[in-house]
Amino acid sequence: MRLLVCGGAGFIGSNFVRLRVRDEGDEVVVLDKLTYAGRRENLQDLPDVELVVGAIEDGDAVDRAIGDGVDAIVNFAAETHVDRSISEPDAFVKTNGQGTYELLEAARRHQVSRYVQISTDEVYGSIEEGSFTEESPIQPSSPYSASKAGADLLVSSYFHTYGLETLICRGSNNYGPWQYPEKLIPLMVLNAMHGDPLPVYGDGMQVRNWLYVEDFGRGIGHVLAHGRPGEAYNVGGPDECPNIEVVNRIVEQTGADPSIIEYVTDRPGHDRRYSLGSEKVRALGWEAQVRFEEGLRRTVLWYRDNAWWWEPIRSGDYREYYERQYGRKLG
């Protein structure tokens, strides 16, 4: 299969590309504008993958990436960090909204057989108990999740209006290798390794449904191959865990001093709990294979062994962002 993977130089996208090349033998073209979170280094072990540098909101770049044709488009390209969406919402509307529109139009022009939109559990908002299903109402609470929810609705409209074979995958909180250190787990791992403060929002009891990134990639593959056009599929992790427990586990695994945990002012509109029911994707033959304890162990070891990857990030522009966001210095 020949795939166009948009945002394929980012965290989840590059892990998905690696799976498809290794396990399926796919021919993959990556379209990525290489922002702070999309990096050439994430694809350096994949010499046969073609990288086209460009934005999904640029129709000409999308056409170049499709070239003589692809069998499917899988769209990971998005602005994803909630904190950044609160301070810079315009970038999220442009990439997640306008960019999705440009991809859908290109899929129509080039008669692409399948289009898979990668979405998030955050479009549903917060849930006190139980789990969201694909029939649950969409109630986003941040500019990030609102822009993703709008993109999902646009994707669905192209199925109903134009007959484009679209599918939507909504994942729970992904973690694993190659994740940019603004997100909770890599941030805490790297800070713990350096003895820097571990900033925990509010009381730290926000509950997340954790999904190892390779499990999500396999789930997307099942939806691509077996999903019913026009449908959305939730792909949730096997374990729930409050943020403070995640941080405590990282402290234990890195041997850090627990006193470096610092509670900071909660961010605006912080959802309390996410949980996805995955019965629909399980019916396609998917099951999560990595439990959180094992996945976190693998992740900590990867960051320990790959300083070449994260050192330029931590010593570069990310340092300024972190210190502005948390009001604390990195060591």
C-alpha cells in the first residue's frame, strides 16, 4: 500500500510510519512542515520514507506529496498541546481546521480511496465515571479540543456529502519514544533525570487513560484496513492513572528525590477525567498489548538511552517555553 502520512515526522505519526514500514512493507510519503514537534530525526532510521516538507493547509504542498497517487491519507498533522492552544489559539484553528479542509479537498481531487483522521478523546470533554463511546456527544473544553472536534465534523461531512471514504480514530493519551518533552511523561522523565522541579497542575488527580503509542498505531492500522467508511472508532488504553501517580512512578523509576515534585496553579478549563470505551475497534480485531507499567518502563529507558535526541530540544527553544510556562528554570 502507498500511504501519505501527514504529520509523519511527529511523535505518533513517526511511530505509525515505523510500524507500517516494518510490519506491512508499505511505501510511505510523509508530509510535515517540521515545526518544533516534527523533526527529521524522528525518521532518520527510515531511509526509504520520502519526506515532503510542507504544511497541510498549503494545497500545493499536499498535491506535491500525493504526486502520482496514494491509496490512503492518514492525517496526524495537528497542533496538539492544550497549554499552547490557550495562549496561541489561532495556530490551532489554522492547522487543525483549514489544514483538514485542504486534505479532504485533495483527497477528492485525486480520488484517494481512504482518508483516516487522527483525533483525540478530548473532543468528548470530561467524564466523571464510565467511558465515552462513539455515540457520546462532543463537548470540547479547550481551543485545542474544539479545533479537533470541528475537524472531525468536517471529515464526517465529506463522507455524507461527497461519498469520500473517511474514518476517524480517537485515541486516548499516548506515550512512548520520540514524544516532545512538553507532554507530561517525557517532561517528568527528563526533569527527574536532571533533578529539576516536576510541575504538577492543581492537585494532580486528573485521570487519564494511557495508551502506548505502538498500540495506537496498530489500532489505526486496523481501522484503515477494516473500518467502515463514515464511522469513528475510539482507541483507548488498557489502564487509567491519575497524573500524580504517573509522576510518582517516574520518580521511582528514575531514582529522583520525591521532594522535587511541585504543585502549580491548575490550567484554565482542565478536564478532570478522560476514558474511552474501545469495544468497536476491538470488534475489528485490535487489542492493546502493552500495559502501562511495562510501557512506562520502556519509555523511561528510551529517554535514558537517547540523549542525542532530546538534548538539542532541552537546550534550545524549549528551554525558553518551559521557563515562561512554569516560571521555573531548567537545570
